[in-house]
Amino acid sequence: MKHDTSATAPVPTTSAPAARHAPPLRRAAAVAAGLLGSLLLATATAPVALAHDTLLSSSPQDGAELDTAPGEVVLTFSGDIGDGGNAIVVTGPGGEQHQDGEVAIDGPEATVPLQELPTAGEYTVAYRMVSSDGHALEDELAFSITEEAVPEPSPSPSPEEASPVGGAGDAGEASAEESPAAETPADPMSSLGPIGGVIGAIAVIALIAILIIRMRNRPGGGNGEGGGD
């Protein structure tokens, strides 16, 4: 009697070879995952490492409209500012510059004082800074001031508000010039010119003739003449 051996014969499987190849595949997958993670980390941190310092804030703020004119401009950066080559230029509506002095550096802050801003309108702040890594930072911002921020011009003194001391001096000089006593009396003969000289000479001759006639008409003068006859 023949027996069916198909039920009891061992069935070949591939589990043993797969088990033997599993550790190398896992190691390869782990290495690939590690490389991928390192690559992603390097990609994420590269912009941070290569980024330069930037402007964080400003006073006045960019685009601000102010009712009070500022006395200075302050720029704050993400890193300390280096020495040398730093400049802040504030230009008014008419093209005139209003920064007053050199730029002062205090760590990440750059400050420049301002002159009096005389005109309402937009003011441009252009800056050039040297960052901590030696990179030049250049940009500009703007702010505006209203009519309320512009100081009113001081009124000029009117002629009636002249100094009392000066007025008294002028009045004294005018009275001295107009006073008859201060004027030198003019010679009436000198005002006649050459005619006056002739008239004066005739008057002198007439006076001498009158004196001679009087001397002749005296009694003593007549007797003398008769005794001689």
C-alpha cells in the first residue's frame, strides 16, 4: 500500500534568506535617514549663518507723520555697528540737509542730532552703516511733520517799537538841529556878496565925510580960519 507523502513533506520557504538580508537593509536605511536629516538641518541653518545685520527699528518710524518735530534720528540694527564709514543724512522737502553733527554709535544703535526743522512736509533719512561682519548697510526711510510741528517765525519789531534810548537820542539831535540858538547867526552883509562890500565901503566914506564936516563947523575951527585972513 502506497502512502501519500505530499501532506507530510516539508514545504520550502524563503524566510531564512530574508532574515539573513534584513540587517544590512536596515543599516542602509538608517544611514540614508541620517544623511537626509543632516542635509535638511544644514539647509535650514545656512540662511541664518549667511544673513547680514538688518535695520530693526527707527525713531521716527518709517512713514510716520508727526505733530512735533524730532530732535534726533535713532536707528537700531540687529547687530553691533562697526567704526568708520557710518553716515546718516536727513534731507528736507526743499533739498536742504538737517543733520547736526556726527553719527554716534552705541552697540547696535546709531544716533544723529537734528537741526530745527523749519518746513512741513516729508523728510528723507538715508543711512550707510558698517555691520559687525564688515558688510555695508545702505537704505533710506522717510517721515513727515505737519504744520503744527513748524515753529512760528518771531515777529519783526515795528518802527513804533524802536528803542527808547535811540528815540531820545534822535529827538535830541533833531531839536538841536532845529533850535535857532544852536545856529550861528549869519552876517547880513555876507549874504549880499560883492554888493554888500560896496555898500559897506560907501557907508564908511560917508561916515568919514560927516565927521570932517562936523569938525569944520565947530566954533574953534571957524575962528582959526578967520584969523588967518
